[in-house]
Amino acid sequence: MTAITLYGLPNCDNCKKARNWFARFDVAHEFVDYRAHPVPPATLKTWAQQLGGWEKMVNKSGTTWRNLLPQRKNPGSDPEWILLLKEHPALIRRPVVVLPDGAVSVGFTDNGFKKLIGR
């Protein structure tokens, strides 16, 4: 069985919580820093489709979003969203969890992870 993949940023508090949760419950996983290892455009598009759209993938409460020019906050197409997330990876909600079957989840809560992982 392939391990769970956790995408995020090393200094992100939610990513740290998720990694600690995995360690506490002894869940095998791989961590991918998506600044150091950018996520391919096709993968971003797949995530957005699975999560219910680009809006579900974007963290609009962070400073990166608030500092964007107003015209950048309304991408009208997949290529525009992909370019925005490539330029500003911190806009991707964290962490992104990809299960061995390809299912995608975003964000961290203790109960959410218990349901997701089955612990």
C-alpha cells in the first residue's frame, strides 16, 4: 500500500499539526513541501475538481490573498487559477492530503483526520 502524501509548507502551523497527528497515530506518510517541489498543473486541476472547484482550494484568509491585486482575485479559467497558484503557492489551503486511492482532502482538524484515516 502506497503511503499517504501530505502536501504543505514546513512552517505552516496546520501542516505541523497534521504531521504530528500522523506521528501520534503512527500513520505512514510522505511530506511534500510544495514550494520546493511545485505541484504539476494537471495535479492542481485534479485536486480542484475533486474538492469542488478552485475556490475550495484557496486560502482567502491569509496575507498572500489579501495582498493580491484586486484583478488577480477573480481568475476566470483553469489556466489563470493554475498560474496564480504557481506564482503564489501559499494560496493553496493547507495541508492537502492525498490518500493512496487518489482521494483528496484539504485542511486539518483532529476529527476530520480521524474520519479521513479511520482512526
